[in-house]
Amino acid sequence: MKKVLTIAGSDSGGGAGIQADIKTMTMNGVFAMSAITALTAQNTTGVQGIYEVTPDFLAQQLDSVFSDLRPDAVKIGMVSSAPLIETIAERLIFHKAEKIVVDPVMVATSGARLIAEDAVETLTRLLFPLAQVLTPNIPEAEVLFGETIASVEDMERAAKAIGERFSCAVLLKGGHKVNDANDLLYEAGGFRWFYGKRIDNPNTHGTGCTLSSAIAANLAKGFDMAEAVARAKEYISGALGAMLDLGAGSGPMAHNFTLSGGFAEEAANCG
């Protein structure tokens, strides 16, 4: 059985982060392992607290996994501070990690910046060059590209520029009023569009974590980049199409919450 390591924060509500990654990887037929960068107190109403691990303890987690259960692929999610990013880069280089998928969690859908400026600089300088593929959304790609992305043509220019800058593939996720639900893969000088129909489902919390984890799982299983992306997109579309609603909580996000694709499809299949 292939093994995939996720390096990300824990979501106590189970909708995103490490929890979403593990569910997704399990459903995609690989053995999931984790190195946790931060703990969050989180539920359907928002995030109540964050407790970041130390760089030394993060390094211990990474060394423990690589020394015993070497990953066939690695997925990196949100890392909020420069010292943790430096630790991840140093240990991945030391262990000669392969098939690294980086979800550059920098900007929320709302446009709010999620990590400090120095962490963005460290992320682009140290982690991005290690990636086999980056999976930015449009606001994140605008940060990396330095220009507004308002059209399909802008998406192609941005994906190419980012891919050439960091010598990796780029999956630029659509939406954000640029297109319906179409994602663009730039790889080795070529483009491939993955077309999708927007699913009218408000439960989209954690979909970015889910997509990048599914890509990592399929890369670990030996699929090439285009096929790994195609299978990941099919998976998340099926999960969203299952329309699972936990119906939990009473806050403003009470029904804007999901199992992040992890078990949504299975739940639907089970009736």
C-alpha cells in the first residue's frame, strides 16, 4: 500500500486541514501519515484558537515518519510561520522527499491574507522550488503572479509564469468569478484544462485541502500528473455532488461545513 504524508494544521472540527487530508487519502486508497504544524480550536462558527508547534517538534515528527514509513508522496498545506517553513524545507531535502504537492494557503476566498509577509517570502524561496506541483486558487495566484487574474487568458499567463519561476507544474484552480469550475494545469510548457460544472453546494469548507490530498494520493499510486489531477477532480466533484450536510451548530457557518470530501461519497453510497 502506498503511503502519503500530510504536513498541515489540525482542524478540531474535522472539516479541513489534517483531518480532511487523512479522510481524503484513505478514500483514495493510500495510507495517510501526518506531521502537524499547529492545533486549532475550530467548529462550524469559526476558529477560536491556534496553538503552533515548535520547529524542533515538527522536525521530530518528520524524522519519525521518514525513518520508518517513508512516504511515496508528500502534501503540504497551511504553514503560518517562517521558522516552521524553514524546518519543513530542511528536513524534506535531508530525507530526499519525492512527489511533493504544495497547496499554497496564503489568501482566503474572501481575499484576507492568512500568513505573514515574511512567511510568504520563505514559502516561495524554500518550499515552492521543492514542489512537483503547486495548487493555488486565483487570489493566491495573483499574489505569486503580481497581477489581477480576470480571464481565462490571465489564468494561462499566470500559471505559465508561476510554473517557470519555480520549475514545477501548476494547477490553477478556477472559480472566483473567472470561470465556472474549470481548473488549469500547466506542466512542462503545455496547458490542459479540466472542465467541471459548478455544483450548487454551500458545503465547501476544506475543498482545497481535499483536492491537493487527492492529487498526492494518486501521484503516490504512480499516475502521471495529468491523470492524478483528473482523478482528484473527479473525486472532489463526486464528494460535493453527494450534498452531505451535517446540519450542525447554530452559527453563521452551521450549514457551510463539510467532511471535505473525505467520507461524503461513501456516506451517499451507504444511503
